Amino acid sequence: MTIEKKFVADGVRKVRVEQYLNKELKRAGYGGMDIVRTPVGTQVTIFAEKPGIVIGKGGKLVRQLTTDLSNVYGIDAPQVEVQQVANPNLNAQIMAERLANALERGWYFRKAGTSVIRRVMDSGALGCEVIIAGKLTGARARVQKFVEGYIKHSGEPAESVVETGYATAVKKLGIIGVQVKIVPPGAVLPDHFEIRADANPAPARVETDVFDDFDAELAAEPDVPEQEVQ
């Protein structure tokens, strides 16, 4: 297998694993995963809002996930680790799922989109974008976008800084696609800079009474003529 085909195969496998975990862990508030190769196998970190559901009673579910990742998806010696999401309002995948659930429950799309934007920005995010596409109000499909704050759409920061989540809402008129992008607080952006103060400012003049009195005494003393040295 060439290196190009290997990259494509790894990408396809990662997408399939992502879809599998999203389907199996929907009740747990699935918030994404991270796969890292190690010398002893493959470290799979699952981020969830409710890690107890991911682990299952007596660790039954997490063992089943480990078996499926190895046998079905061909991951070499998977070691599954579960971490709780610190702030679900700043996780793009969790917010996308919440938005899709709200649409399925009958929320008006504009109210649902602005509600997600408000929650994300109130949690300290630098920017948030919500895109809802599908048959929102009639027979014709349309795309509605909500944006607040700062969002990068291109370049390396769009891949490394912006977190993206996807979800779908199944309604009578058809499927509505949802996309949520979040720039988390504290993100380092290449076009952001600060002008710092001078590290070595000029020394300030210090006035003291001691030196003022000393100067006055020198001025009051009479001049003593110098003697010639023989």
C-alpha cells in the first residue's frame, strides 16, 4: 500500500469509528475522540458529558467498545480511556447534538440557533457559528447561518483552533443538517497581537531632603583659596 492510500484508509477508518461511537454513545453526551498510536498499541480517548454511561455497569460497555474497535474497525490493541468534558457548552459536538434534539422536539430553528449561540458565548468562547440546512419552514431547502464573535474559515487556524461538530435532525419534511463551530477561550490566533510596555523604562528622578540639605550647606561655606605646592 502506498503512503497516499494509507493516509486515505486511515482517514476513512477514523470517520467510521467516529460515526460508530456517536451512535453508540448518544445517551452519554458524546463529545468527540482522539486516537494516538503508542509503542504498545493505540490509545483511544473518548470525551463524554456522562462518562459513567460510557463505562457501563461493571465496565461492560467499555469492554464491548474495545472489542468492536479491534475486531470490526481493525485498530491495533486499542486502549480506551474515558474523560469527562469540563464544559459541555464549549464542546462543538455536544452543542450540535443538543441543537438537533431541539429541532426534533419542535423548536423553531431561529430560536434554537440563537439559544446555542448565547450559551456558547456566555461560557467565554471567542466566537461561534451555527449553520442549519434543510427544509426549515417549507418544501424548499434553505441554509440559515448564525454567527457571533470571531471565527476563522481558512488556513491552518481553521483546522487547529476552531472546533467543529455535526449532527442531523430527522423531521417529517426531511433531514436537517446542523453544524456548530466554536473558537474556545484562550485560543492563540496568529493575527492577534499585543503591544507590551517597555521592559527597561527610563529611571525616574528621586528627590530627597538629605541631598537638598547637603547642597545648601555647600553653598553656605566660604571659598578657601588653594595653596601652591612647593
